Amino acid sequence: MEIKEVPVTLARRLNTAYFEGRLSPAAEAALAGLETAGADARELADRMFRLMRLARFEATDLSPFTAWLLGFSVPRTVPSAWRGAVPPVTMAGRHRKIDDYLATNPWHRPDTDPVFVDLGCGFPPFTTIETAHRFPGWRVIGVDPAFGRYLVHDAAGNYALFDSEDRLRYYQAGNYDPAPEASHARFHDLLRRLLPLLTESGEAVAEFGRLTRDPLRQYEKGNLGLRPGEIGAFELDGGADVIRCLNVLMYFDQDFRERALRWAARLLRPGGLFLCGSNWIDSASSRYTVYQKESGELVAREFAFSIENVRPIELAPWYALHDDNLENLRNAHAVGTLRADADFRRRFDARLDALLAELGVCPRGADGYLGDSAEGRAPDELARCSALLAERLDSEGFVDDAVAVLRRAGFEAWRNGAGHVAMRPVPPPALGPSLVPLDLNRT
């Protein structure tokens, strides 16, 4: 009798290499989407597992929901899914905690005509609008390369931005678009049909869609301005006191980052701040570095992260497109230091498990593994649970406890004005090499 060899899946290889085969069957099954994913999605998933390993993340703490995000969301958010572009995705409230930080930071408090640049602010520019409201005495400028000449809405409310040469810069058609090529063609067709209907007011309205010329004007008022631009291709007379560049540098390697820092140093006023890193809905999954201009150069003053990163249910803390991303490495190193402290780890894990059970999100089962999320809950709703967990854990003293652990481990650490764990930046260890061949035949 011929015995056929059962192919080993990528999910099984990842499980074996990074968790010694100890992931739950449900979690391993949820990784199945990686089997047909592109090379960049597979590499990103592998990098996430290497970061988890550096952070001492346990197999029992990888829920089927988190694994599903790895298998389903990752292939749809890598650069190849956006034709190599950086998507200007944002949402209201995303930088609320960062605004809290900037209002109280110990490094720079300008008092004469302060200028704030929100670089890569996204569209619609929710975060820039909120910052302008929070700092009414500042001149606030939102900058993004995706800003366009024309804004097209379809009948369902999805939208696309086109430049003055009718090139599509960005479109939004729900969280996951199963047919991007068809969407591109559809929005181009809408633009073609609506352009002849434009009135002197710059609007065209029809039952099949709506067109707005120069859409940025509807947001600009008071202390808020919006300008197209990007790193290295944006200038500002008089310079800026703060440049916030969140969820941008994660798409680029260290060489690009160094060029970005040199550019920012030229744009900033003496003593000005450059803040870079990443976060997610309601400032959850925050991890960022704060640089200050000193003698013409940028000096790293602070690295900070939100407390739920110690054992996240979201992918954001692990999302890294390059092995040398400093915020991911610093976050994983700091979390690994915290989880190496047996007493802190025991208390933190016990309290987080209780909070997850209270929220009905990925509750731990009798087998010791985290379960799945509650059925019917949207990913955005679950992401907001991470922000709620951060608030509860901070209010119960876990940020202060984490600071104490880091100090005992020899780091200079403190709780910053955003309620995040902050520390003096130190060079993190390099990310270890991949343990899995990612070019195996897809099954």
C-alpha cells in the first residue's frame, strides 16, 4: 500500500519553530490564511513570531482571534496589498493619549507662535483636527502625500482621492476589499462621469455618487491648515516645534529612518521634538520614541509604550515590516524584561485574565489557553477593548509596577504624561534570524 506524505503547513512550521508545537489547535488552524499569502505577508508573520519570542510571549496566550488576525488581516495590510503605497488610514481619537503626552512632556514647552506638524496624518484628517482643538494657541499643519485634488464618494459612502492628473492616490472601501482592481476601475469611472457635472462651487452630486474639488478646504479653519507632502519633500518657513510622525516609519527600513531624522532635524526649531512610532484605535498598542533637537541634531530622549503591550490581544505591537524597526525592538525588549520578573508576570497575567473574562473577550479556558473573541464582535470593537484594558491596568497601578521592575533591571524608567511606561532609550538587541523556510510550496 502506498503511503502518501501529508504536507507540513506553514502554520505547523511556525508553531513548531517558535512555540515548540504548543499553540492550541484552534490557534494553529486560524493561521491557515498564510498558506496562500504573498511573500511579504509570510515574512511579516514570521517576524511577528520572532518578536513574540523576544518578548517571552507564551503559546497559551496566543488566542484564536489573534491568530486569525495573523492569517486574515496581515495578507490584506502588507504593502503589496496597497500597491506598495503607505495607506493613509486613521480614525478619530487615535492620538488622544499622544496629545496628552505633548501637553505635559518635560522636554519642550514653546511659548511663542508654536507650530505643530502632523506628518502622515491620513484622510480624513481626524487626528490633526483633534490636535488643533486641543492646542488652540498652536498653528497645526496636517501633511500627507495622499491628499488629492478630487474626492469621490460612491452611493454607499466609500471614497477615493485623485490628484490633479486624475491619478488615484487612495481609496477606502471597507476594512477589507476583496477586489481592489475592480474598485480602482469603479472609482475612475465615477470620476469620469462626475467631472462634467462640477458646479462653480466645486461640487457635483448625482444619485450614483458625489464629487468634491479641493476637499481639504472643508477642514481648514482657525489654527488648522492642510498640505500635501511627505518626508524629505516638505518644507516649512520658520520651522516647527513638534513633528508627529506616527504609523509611517514602520513601513521603512533603518536607512530611510536615518534620512528622515536628518530631514526632521533641519525642519525643527532648536529644542523641538520629533515623535515617531505606532499606535492603533483610541491610542491602544502605543509604542513611540521622542527625539529632541540639540546642537542641530536629534537626540533620543524617551521611549514609551502602553501597558497592555505586556500581553496584547491585538497584532499591532508585533506588526513590523522590517527586522530593524526600533520601536518594535524596544517594545519587545522592554516587555521581555517585564515578563522575566516572575512576581510581576504572575500578578499582571492573573489580572488581565480576569479583565478579559469580565469583558467576554478571549477568556481563558479550562485547558489553560485563551479562547476566541465573542461572536458577532467587529475587529474595531475588539481593538477598543485594548484601550479599555490599558486604562484599567493603569488605574490599578500596573504602569507604576512596570516602572519599578524596569528600574530594578537597571533602566531609567518613569510613568509619562500619557500614562505610558517610559524609559531612557537604549540600543535594543537585534531580532534573531528566521527559524522557518518561508519559500515552501503552498498547499
